[in-house]
Amino acid sequence: MEGPSPARSPAAARRGAAPLGALLALLSCLALSACASGPGQGAATGADGVGDPIFPRLGNRGYDVAHYALRLDYDVERRRLDGTAGITATAAAELRSFSLDLAGLTVREVTVDGRRATARRTTDKLVVRPESPVRKGAVFRTRVDYDGTPRTLVDPDGSTEGWVPTDDGALVVGEPAGSMTWFPGNNHPSDKAAYDFAITVPEGWTALANGELRDSRTRAGRTTFRWHSGEPMAGYLATATVGKFEVTRSTTRSGLPLLVAVDPRVAKRSAGPLSGMARMLEWESGLFGPYPFSSAGAIVDHEPKDVDYALEVQTKPVYPDAPDRLTVLHELAHQWFGNSVTPKTWRDMWLNEGFATYAEWLWTEQHGGDSAQRTFDKTYAKGEDDPVWEFPPGDPGTAENISDDPVYERGAMVLHELRKTVGDRTFFRILKGWATTYRHRNADSHDFIAFCEKEAGRDLGGLFAAWLYGEGRPARASSP
């Protein structure tokens, strides 16, 4: 998500969305443990979610998705979506029934392995009962046909996500739960999968998705764009953005394909910041290891209503307006931290935002601006009542907090304290090694602490206790 420079508040960038009563209640339910039956229950029924400490109802432990095949037809004028989701998964337990996350839309038919299945809706869940139980370890394919007008979600922190209508299409952003507004799936970052998209829109419009464009074909006034995203991806990082865009293609010096789609109304203001993408990717690859995906790019829209933040959509970060350079750098850093190395639960959001924010600090340090130490000092100098000290980044506590200042700024401070403690040589080895070792995997804070201690050859418990988990402003000198 957008990582503003230290002078700007990431929390403020997420505010101001108009509330939608029923959906706000739905997202609040996702964030409350009381709404779930409890983690781990119902593996054979698959209706209770994974038990995430922040959003316990999201996702499902009963199966592991390998691939989504999404066929979408969007009527821009009527704002109507017709969709078919083909979901290939492996059962983790015998499944008499299982759930998919889906908010809104009308389900017309569900099949499992080609046979008609029964399905019922329970708020944010589509509970599917196949004709026969799916045996543990079996690979099975679910098809869901659905249609309707996709809704947006208003998150507990007040921001808007999901399928967001625009004046010329739709901007699609999904952190943390918005993907369930436009396709059914296992909507938790712990279950990553490959994706194929076939998106049909009126001729003259462009449909953008993750990965690489395989082809586009026009028939009877409508164009179908086929995109393939082969590397594992969490559902919240998927997009199917539709609009009038100017599309340019290029490559980096190493041959990485770049595709940039910009609304013509913001093309002039976007040109400068986006022109540095190739250089930024090369610089980040030097620090973090090889770029983890087969392409990169950007989508820049024109001020969609209620979306005022950028999102690190996999391979194509989405910007609601012309971005500045540091925001572009931040979202590209997320391709390593968040997209490739994905947190096991939403509690560990700092592993996304702290790393991307520290990438800003390092870029500034190495390109003629303040040193990371100077940026750290400015942040530390904030009064003890400043929001940055409101909660520890390793334990945000509630859904309202996962995109607030401590996750970004204090998350970056954790990394700077680590750097000071272990020294530059070991720190930069940790930075690259972490991204490489956990490439395309899920990880949490305990994994990171163990990795750091192994690389440093010492106990770092005191450092992380103070800076990652400690309440309030830590003492200036940590004792690892």
C-alpha cells in the first residue's frame, strides 16, 4: 500500500471514504473474533475461516488453491459484471462442504468436478456442498457462475476497496478483503495461487490484470483481454481494472518487460515519476535480490471516488492519480516484500509496509537526501503522544490499525535498529537473504526474527522486544 515519505501520514492517506452501512458491518464482522466459530473448526465444512488474528472469517483451511481461471464480462454503462470462476484446489481434509469468500453478487450455478453442487450464502461466505465428499488429498475443480453489480467495501479504518466504479470503468483494489467483491475464492494471504484472466469490455476500453497479456481479440463490438499470472499470488493483490488508458511497453536493461497503463488525463503529470521505474527496479534488485516476477508495470487512473491510496497490485501497482517518485519506489519494493514474501496473517502487515518504507529511506540516503539515520532521528523526535507510538508494529491489535503510522514508520525503525545493531554488512545480507529464502512463500515475524538471529549469529530478542513488540516509545538504545 502507499508508503508516503516521512513527512506524510500513511494513515491520513487511507481516510475519507464514504461509509456504506451494510458493508462496513460486514468488514467489521470479518475483523471480530466473535463473528467466527473459532480457528481450525469446521475443516470438513470449511465455513469458519482460517482464524486470522485480525480477520478470522477470511479464508478457509480446508483446501489449498493452485489456480484461478476467471472469465469476466463487464458492462461499463450498466456497471454489471458477469463472471465465471474456475478454482482448482487440493483438499486438506475430507470435505463434505467448503466455503468460498464472496460478498454480494448473485450465484447462478456451482459445480464441483463437473457435477452440480448445492450452495448457500451466509453473509460473506458461499458454502458449497458437492454431490459426494471430496477426499483428503484430492485435486478438485469448482466452477461458480455469478453476476450482478459488484459492491465496494468500506474497511474498519474507513478506506474503500474492492470493485470501485469510475467514470470510465472500474478501479479494482483488494487489500485486505476486496477481492471477494468480484470473484469467489480463498481470500486469505496464506493461500497463494496462479491466475488466468479473460476480461471482456466494450471495444475501445482496456482491461488490465496481473502478469502478462497473452492476447486481445475484438468481436461484435467487445474486446476480450487474456492475462496470465504464473507466479503465486495472494487474492488481495489481484486486479481487473477497466478504463480508457494509454498503454506503453518497454524493458529494463536486464530485459524485464514493463507495461504501463495511464489514464490520458494524468499522463503528463505521471510521466516523470514513472520514467524512473526501470532504474528503481535495477536498484532494488541489487539490494533485495532478483526481481521475483516475470514482468512489472503500473496502472494510473484518474481520481476514482473514495480511493486515495496506491496499492502494490502484483506486477502492476495501482495509483489513483499521478504518483510521486517515492510512492512508485515504495510500491515496487512491495513486489519483494508483501507480494513475493507474503505474511502468514494480517497481524504481520509490518513485514510489508515497514520494509517498503525502509526502502524509501535507503533510496533517499543513497540519492543525495537525508540519511536513514537522519530520517530515523526525525521520527524518533516525535512526542510520546504522537500516533507513531500508539501501538507496536508487531501487534496492531485491530483491523482499524493495520494501515496506520506504527506499521509503516515504526516498522521501518525496527529495521534501522537492526541495521545499527548487526552492522551494514550483516544487515544487507539479511535484507537480500530474507527476500530470496522466502521467495513466493509466506512468513511471519517469528520467521524473520529467527532468520535475523541465524544470519547475525547472536540473540536479538531484546531488540525485537523493544522495537517490534514494546508499548510506547522505546528507549533510544536497545539491548539485543
